[in-house]
Amino acid sequence: MKKLGLVITDGVGFRNFILSDFLQHAEKSFDEVVILSCLPKDVYKPHTNTRVIELDVFEETFKTWFFRKTKEIAHLKLHQKDNLGIQDNLKTNDSKLRTTRGYATRFIYKLTSLFHSEFHIQQLQKLQNSTFSNHKITKKYASILRIEQFNLLFFTHQRPPYIAPLVYVAQKLKLKTAAFIFSWDNLASKGRMASNFDYYLVWSDLMKQDLLLFYKSIMHTQIKIVGTPQFLPYVMHEYKITRQDFISEFNLDSHLKTICFSCGDISTSKNDELYIETIANAIIENKIEKVNFIVRTSPAEDSIRFYSLVEKFPFIKWNFPKWVQVRSDHQESWSQRIPTTEDVKLLRALLEYSDLNINMLSTMSLDFMLFDKPVINPIFGNATNGLYDDQRFLGYAHIEHLVNSKASKVVKTKDALLQAIIGYLAQDSDTENRKNFISQQVGVPLEETSKQLVESLKAWI
């Protein structure tokens, strides 16, 4: 009997593996699939009859946090040379707070200046594991795994710290584990994984090379290229709506072209209000042709920071993502927001029926390129002009690939943004560049992704 444990950690994992066709493929190939959920059990009822085990929420003690944080900073210190994304992450993680964790963080930075080899990182992983080895929740996880007798435990995200006890228990019980690398920037600029896994699923050959670069103990044979289910709703019939329904939903002028500005979250995309206002004023002042202008905010935050723009520019159509907060008492409360089916449909319609996308170097560039739509990436801020310095992201490895591909127009000034808009609305000649970039980033066609995912998992049993 082949039995798969599917670990859903957050709302994006819910979208990727529950709202896609992954489960249909998995349940045909495995004798049984059981969902181990870090989200409340009830959220699955409208979407699947698959059995769900709701996991108790693990919250880190100070000791667990200390060794986990030391492990992550050691990883960043080990790989900081010639990597601006990791250097930036090191600056972000540093603390000047006069708190226990603030003092501990400064001690960690000093300690890892001396001890940051792969050997030291593995020792820190063992110390982290020891802090929760006898925790009551860890014991509950052990009981679940003993009863269920899975052949493979598949983690749909490699980074959340609260999955570490579950990985640890699986290792102690000699249960095979696999992890899906969650996002295009996770390896090149983010911190260490939550733990070690037996196998890894990646988007592309480029991501495979990153994994081998940043994790020297991982072998080629432990990695399979499967693409990503993140974009699967874009090729699934049940999420398609008509152009007329899209126009009606946003009350658009059907005779005009449509620009969609997609926001990042406030932690990395602080200049979004400036870019939205620049475009809106250009429309008012007839500096660009009349267009429908839609703004989609990030599902990772609420809409509060845009309220003044809603009042100032009543002609802007706003798409506040319809994600539901299903649990608030969680150490990463944003992870407990899940998308509605309606939101997935609206997002797909935005991608399919908009004529142009503008965003500050977010993964939404990929979403629009999958529909062969031109993309502009504004970055007005630098280290000296008083704006939030978003130009520094140009030094991030995954953004360097985007810039080098010429798949989008990266603009640093208001005039350059307006010229790029005018140019793309008049003529788009970057289709081939977009196709090449998508091929580099997403190594398997969307229609084959779920099949490839399931076959890869099954091969490891």
C-alpha cells in the first residue's frame, strides 16, 4: 500500500495543492492520501473529501528560536559573498532592540562570524531539534505518524519554522520526507530551510543548481524538476470566466485597454502608492491614452494603506484579494489567510484580459507573462533620493535573471515609466523574451505539472 502524507502549511500551499488538480492526480496514483494541515480542518470541506488531520500549532520557545535563528544566520554568513540578496537579508535580520531577543540576536551575529560552516549549521540543527524533542506537540506528531504509517511525507513549503518538529519526528521514525521549494526567490535570497529533507522538488534546472549551490550536502539524485502548481489554475477550465463577465465585475469601459497594477506587500514594496499615483495622474493629465486602471493589492496584507488613494482617484478599480483569515492566534498569522475560489477566478481574469501589468519586481511578473502580457517594473527609490530603496533589488540573483532576460521593462523614473506604458500600449515586441524567461523559471509545462509532481513523489517510495 502506497500512502502519502500531504503537509499543507499555509494559504498559498492551500491554493497550490488543494485548489489545483494535484489531489486528483495524487489520489489516482497513491492508495491513500491524507492531508496534515497547519490550517483549520474545516477549510477543506468545500473542496475535497480527502481525509484531513489538523495539526496542533507549534510555537517556538526561546531556546528553539535561538538555535533556529543561529542556524539561519550561519547559513546567510556562509553564502553572503557576492550575493546581495543574502547580504540584504543579513541587514534586515539584525536587531538593535533592548529586549532578550534583541541582545540574543546581536550575540548570534558575533557567534556566527566565527562559526558558520555547513558542519556548524548541521550541529545547530541538532541543537534546535533537541529543544522540542520532548515537547507535548512533538509527541502528538509522533503518535499521528505511528498510527498513519505513511510511505512518504510531502511538505509543500520548506521554510516555516513550525514544521520543524514534524520533520524531526519523521526522521526519528525513519519516514521519508520530501519538500517543495516554495518560491522563485527562496533559495537565492532567503534563510535556511526549516530542516533537512530526504528529497526536494524544484521549479526548474536553474532552481536545482541554486539548491546544489546553497546546500552542499544535497545530491543530484535527491532532486526532481517538476515546475510549480502555483500557476495551475490558469490552465484549469473551472477557473475561467468570460471577458464580458470580467468587464462587468470591474465596471470597465469595453472600448479601452486595461492596465493592472499589482502590489507587493508593504515589507518590500513600500513605494506602491507612489507608482499608483503616478499612473493615475498621467491618466488624468492625458499623458497616456485613456485606459481602464485596475489595482490588485497583495493578499498578504489588508487594504488600509491604500484608503487615501481610493478616495483621491475614484476612477481606479480596486481588486482587494478575497482571502479569508481562518486563524489569528498563530505566530505567522498572515500564513492563515486562504484564497476563495472567486478570488482565483478574478486573478486569472485579470491576467487573461488585462493588456499591461505594472509591479515592483514581484512574482506577479511571471503570472502575467504566462498569459504573454507585457510587464513593467518601476523602481524609483535608491539610497540617496529619500524614497524606499527598491533599486537595491536589482542586485538580487533572481531579479538579475529577470533583468538580463529583457522580458520586462525595468524603469527608474516617472518619465521612463510613462514612456514604457505608451510604448507597450502601442506595440509589444517582447513575446519571445517572455517565453524564454518563463522556460528558464518554470521548467515543466503547466499542463504536465501535477502529473510530474505525483510521479516524482511516487518514485521515491
